[in-house]
Amino acid sequence: MQWTAPTYTVTLNAGDGTINSGNVTSYTYGVGATLPTDVTRTGYTFKGWYDNENLTSSPVTAISNTETGNKEYWARWEINQYTVTFDTVGGSTVASITQDYGTAIAAPAAPTREGYTFIGWDTEIPTTMPAENMTVTAQWKDTEKPTGEMKISENSWKAFLNNITFGLFFKDTQTVTITAADNSGETVKVEYLLSDKESTKAELDGMTFTAYTAPFGIDPDNEYIIYVRLTDKAGNTDYICSDGIVLDGTSPVITGIEDGKIYCEAQTVTIDEKYVDTVTVNGTEVTLDENNSFTLAPADGEQRIVVTDKAGNTAEMTVTVNDRHTYGEWVSNGDGTHTRQCTVDGCNGLETKDCFGGKATCAEKAVCEVCGKAYGELDPKNHTNLQHISAKAATEDAEGNIEYWHCGGCDKYYSDKDGTKEIAKADTVTAKLPKSPPTGDNSNLMLWIALLLASGGVVTGTTVISKKKKHSAE
């Protein structure tokens, strides 16, 4: 006779859990059964099977081979705790939340971060605790402008200047280096603009800048203001600028004197330079007037003028300035002036004056008392040899003449003693008298008398009477 071992039912109450594998619904006497352990429930940890609904005593892991009867077991569950962690990415700390699964979550206050505005979390914070740990990350909008630094030699600028002066001088090419950074840690777009005038930020917004990729050079002779525009990934923009920079590679120019020359009077020296720093004469600094000039006074020995501009360029000359000229003899210029020249070697000093002195005559010009040369015009009223010629009556045999004056210097004839009324030589001659008419011929008597008077002759009464008497006697 054969015996069959009885089989009994097994009821497993997993509640809201799930038996994933090894489920047991019955067992056989003499064999027994192992209760499943692959039992899960969202948000809970399986703690074993219990043979009473109150979950008291100890958990049951198996049914032994000697047990009999139907069995019923209840799963014991322990609620899990999970943590929500907040990554603020550099912002203020937000404490993590650890609590039981399914319990309500109170959202924390928004974090803060300098230079940024909080715009939320990358994942929405659940209203109840999920069945897992989770990390949410803060999302930020960058509101802070980028920063930068511009360097030239030992000079640097990190801000935008509102009052620019051209007070920085170089005489050689300079290298400009620009660095930039942003609070985001991302790359900043850097651009620059070279200008010679001051501009506002608003004006710069509309200007074209050059992309900065590496240090660049600025060359003489120019004046610069270097503007830099910085733009971060978020679009925040800011400007920095240099002070006014003068690159002057040209030396000052000294005018008004020539190097190595000797002068015999004070000289006006002019400096052709926009940015004069110092002017010295034999080491002593002098002050320039409004025309950038100064007077170089006479002094013993050489005088060395050194001019230095603000960029460090220099120019110099050495001259000698005597107290006065040492002139040579006066030399006629042939134009009514005479000139004398300084005899000091290297000095070109000249002095020219009008000739004077002496007295011109009708025949010769005046002789200058200084240079001894004739100058000016003849003086027709100053006669050197004015001779008086008395009147002389004409006769039948010879011409006569009127009273007149003759100058042996100019060989001219005058009717007055002062020699002012010139006459021709022919005007001084009176014609010969006509021959006397024959005796007894009265027809030409009156004509003869008229000619006689015209010739300056004198008819005496005695002559006429004697002739009449003679005629009567006859």
C-alpha cells in the first residue's frame, strides 16, 4: 500500500508589494518550502514574512518538512527615507531634504548668487518624497558684466575713465595686452578701438571695434585713447579705456639760432615741440613764453641749450652770445647807405645806415662823412664858382653883353646873383651897333637911334648938336 504525502496551501499577503520570484502557493508534508525574498514595494524595504497579521514575533523564512496544515503569512514593510539634494552651482547653500517616501515636501527658499539671477531648478521639486534620491540643480542668469585689464608697459587700466588727459608719453612703439574674465568662467569676447578723442559709452555702442586675438603694437607719432569692449556669453557688455597716450618719436626742433655760431647780441630762441618738458641753458632751466620762446642773453663762453620733451626725446645746440658786435669799417652800398659787418668769426651781424654829411653842389654829389663815398643828388642851387659879369655896351665893331652870372662848376648862366634864374648863353649877348649914317642923311637917323638903344648904346646930345652946328656953318 502506498501513501501520498499531503499538500497544503500557502497564502502570502504582500500587501502593496510584489513577489518578483520564488512565489510559494503550497507545500508538501515531508518537503516543506522556502518563502520568497525577492519581494519589492515602491518606497519600502521588505523585512520578512510573519505568521500573524500583527507582525509580531519573529519572521518566517521557510516551512519545515515536518509542518502540516495550510499556512498564511504577512509581509512586513519598513518605509524608506530618501534625500533631495540641491546643487546651487556656486550660489548660497540650500539644505538637502531627507524624509519618508511619499511625505509632503516643502520647497526651499530660492538660493542667491552674486552677479546672477535665480531662474529656477533644472528639475521640478516633487510635492512628495519620491522613491529615490535626487539632485536638482539651480539655473542662473548671468547679470554681472565681465571684467578686464589693459596693460601698456607698467601702466594698466581696469575701468572706464570719464576725464581723460594726454599725460602718458612714450617715444617707441608700445605693446598693448588685454585680458578679460567673467563670473561665469566662460570666455569673454574682447574688442578694441584706437581713437584720438574722448567718447562716451553711448557713443561707443554704435562704433566698429576690432576683435582682439593677441597683443598688438601702437606706433609713433600719434595720440591714442584705447577703448576696450568686453562681452560675456550672457550678452552683458562693459567698457574700459586707457588714459590719453602720446607716442612721440620725433625730437624737438630749436629755431632762431644755428649750432656752433657766434652771436653778438641777445637771441630769441624758439622751441618747435608740442609737449616740451624742460629747456636748460648750461644746466639751468628756463621758462618759455606763450610763443614757446625765450631770450638767450649774452654770456661769457659757450652756452649749451638742451630741450627734452615729455617722451624723452632731446635736442641740443651750443652757441656763443657776445655782449656786442665788433664791427669793421663802413662800406658804401652805392645806394645812399653804408654797411659794416661784425668781424667776430662765425658772426653774421650787420649794421646798415643811411649816408649823411657833406654838401652837394651843382657839380658834385655830397660825400658821406662816414664811408667817404658820394651819395644823393646834385644841388643845382649850390654853385661852386658863380662869377659876376658886368653889362657891356655893344659898339659898331663889337657885341656887348647884359649883366649876368656864370657858374664855372655847372657851366650855366644866370640872370640873378643867387644863380636861380638860368638863361641861355646867347641871352647874355647884345648885338653890335649899326654903322653911323652918312653926314646930311637924315632918312635913317631914327632907325639908327632905335638900333643904338636896342644895342645898349647912348646917343649924346652933344654929338647931335655938334653935327647940327657943323651943318649950319656950312
